[in-house]
Amino acid sequence: AVNKDLMRLKYHFMAPAYWINDPNGLIFYKGEYHLFYQHYPYAPEWGAMHWGHAKSKDLVHWEHLPIALAPSESYDLDERGGCFSGSAVDDNGVLSVLYTGTVIRDGIVIQTQNLATSKDGITFEKYEGNPVISAPPEDSSANFRDPKVWKHNDKWYMVVGSSKDGKGKALLYNSPNLRQWDYVGVLAESDGTMGTMWECPDFFPLGDRYVLMISPMGMGEHKTIYLVGDMDYETGKFTWDTMGDVDAGFEYYAPQSFLDAKGRRIIIAWINAWDWMPWFKNFGPTGKNNWCGAMSAPRTVELDVDGRLRFPPVEELQVLRREHYHHANAKIVPGSRLLPDYIASDCLEIKAEFQLTGSQAEEVGFVVRASEDRKQQTLLSYNLHTRELRFDRSQSDGWSDGVQTVCIDASETLQLHIFLDTCVIEAYADNYRVALTNNIYPDPSSISLDLYAVGDAVTVKTLDIWKLRSAW
Ligand code: DQQ
């Protein structure tokens, strides 16, 4: 019998098989985009970490390449450790990656920073002088990982994620040659409310400001946050004044950024799926088909007029659009259907603008991946009374943590931009200042789509729906 994998994603990047987590070493190198990723190539669950590798000319179509890094040395060979997350830079044509070697010796975690280089962009050699940073500084605990490297005024800089005394920290280093590193100090740290360990820090200039992106552990629902502020290279301190969520969804983690030839700051994150892990909830359906986790679609990072960040998806994704359905000034009447059946699909892009003024409605939004009888459905809606954007997957199948809400002040109009790819939804609102990424695991036959309103009719000023094709 043919085992059809009906959950398989059609345009989000997945490993050829098995487990995937953090994006690593994102770089535009010699005219192509390179994506490395945390990978366990033997099972659909977390295990000794390798660096998987792929490249792309357009950020949409990816070509798988051989595994770039595998555990092999005293500093990265351990079945509970391996080659942990890191970043890539172009060092005069040499593709150089810095990563965390993790081993556990006598029950103690040892994390060091290491270098590997490649002349052809495919085969990597670990530097014989590794580790290039062999122990954490005094400001750190043994949690000392995920180096992100960049160049400023001809000097290399590195930020490393850390923690001490229950506070997340970002540590700063510099180097003339990627091989000798000097500790500068604490670039930024939690004020006590921003997580206990800062994983995957990423630091970059944007306009006349600097951005620190982190994946804090122990900060409740805030899984990825950004801080906007100013950098003083003299003191090595970053002072921030603006904070927000990169993505407020359940499953968006460890985003990493890079700059491309068009000058865009682009981020890709891990869409996690811990659910298949034996020690976790163990109900996720994808593990049965030998895959677990994926990459988010690439987004650009832009500075908004009020100093906050916007994350619009890259326009390259438009090549996936097939049949197009357009509606203007349509009335969504409570209790009646608006969309024809033929729009039903598990792979869609949806853009809508709702007119909120003049309506007494309580709620308006989309029902996606619904069964005919609506017993199974995912709701993406806006509550006009509480002013909350709401992602409700409590009827999507199996989730106990089903509802997420984000406050946005949509007083006159509300814009929603939604990408559905089988079992992943990425939704944007508030001019791309709010993003929500979540997994849903409905029955393969639940593919109905419609709009709905509660309490009163609402006008959808413009509605565009595209069926999307597979990128593979
Ligand atoms: N995953 C990696 C670590 C990182 C964590 C290990 C974040 O380097 O801190 O796979 O998901």
C-alpha cells in the first residue's frame, strides 16, 4: 500500500527526512541563499545535532545539499549534544561557520564555540585550533551557546546566548580573524522579567538603530522577542527602548537574520513540532511519516515609523500563486456562507481588508481547514469589543493549548494576511507588526474555507485568495 503523507508541507522548507530545528548559518553567499539547520538525520526526534544544508536562488525553491557538520571531535561528539546552533560569514570568499560544540562529561554540560570553513560552500573542515572559545566568561553559566557573528569596521563581532543567576544574557566578543576571540562584556541582559536563558541571540543594524532578537527560555508566551535600541561599540553596550514579539504564535522559535544583495534583512525561524517527541505529547501526526519540524517562510524585518518592527513575508513567495479569487465590498452576514466550495484547499494565501466602522458585530474572521459539518475548524478572527486578534485551534484537533490572542488597535479597518500550508498557518495583522505561527493537525479531508461574522454583518472591502502550488 502507498503511504500518502497528507501532512507534508508544500512550500515550507523541511529536511529530506527526520528531525529539524533551528535555522543556522543563514547567508547570501556567491549569489545564492544558504540555509543550514539543526538536524537529527536518524529519526523524527531530537538527537545528536548535525548541521543540515540547503541552498536556493530565490528563497522559495531549495536544493538539498549534503550534511555540512556532524559530531566528530572531543568538543562536539556526544549523543546528547553535537554541533549546536551558530552562524555563517563570508571571510574573503571562505564560507566560515561558528557553532557551539556541546558535550556532556560527568553529568556536566560543556559548551564551546568552534569554527569550520569551506572553500566550495559544500564541504566543511573543522579548524584544528578549536575550540576558538573554550570556556564561558565569568558573566555566564555553563549555558553558553548559539554564536552569531558579523563584521563592523573591519573587526569581527560575536554575540553568544547565555544565562546567569536566572537571567538571560547576550555576551559580546570581538576578533581580528575569527580564530582569536576577546571577551568584551555583557551586551544586554534580562531585567528579571525577560527569561532565564537567551537562546539564539541575533544582533544587527536596521536603519539608524540596532536590533537584538532573542529566543528567551522561561518567558511564558513570549518565545521570540526583539529589542530596538542603540549600540555603543566603545563600551560594548546596547541600550534598548522598544520591545515586541517577533511572532506571538506557539511554534515560532529561534529566528535568525541575514542581509541579502538587495539590502534586505531577512529572517527565517524554526516552526517547531515537539509533539512527536516520546517524552512530550506524542500525538503529532508528522512523525509517523518520518519528519518533524520545518522552517518558516522568509520574512523581511523593517523599522516602522513608531520604532517598532514589521515582518512582511518576502515577495518572492508570490511565484507560488495559482488560481486567484477576488471579491470587493462583499457583506459577511451572520449565519450564511460567502465563499463557493471550489475555493476549499489545504494550501492557500489569503489577503483581506475588513471595514469595521459602522458594524455592530462582535467578531469577524476566517474559518479555515474546516470539515463540512464544522466540527473540526480553525478560527482566525478579530473581536471588535475586546480588540483582540484571536487564533483558535481548540477545534483543529488534539490541542489543549488551543487559543491565542493578541491586542491590536484596528479601529476602522482590519487587514489580515494568511498563509496556509497543510498543517502550518502563518498569519499577519496590524500592518505586519503582528505575526502568529501555529501548527494545526486536522483531518486531511477538512479543507473548507469561509468568512464569518457574529452579531452583525461586516463588509470585507477586498478579499484575495490564491491557491498555492508546491515549491517542490
Ligand atoms: N537548539 C540548539 C541550541 C539552541 C536551541 C540545539 C534552541 O543551540 O540553543 O539544537 O532551539
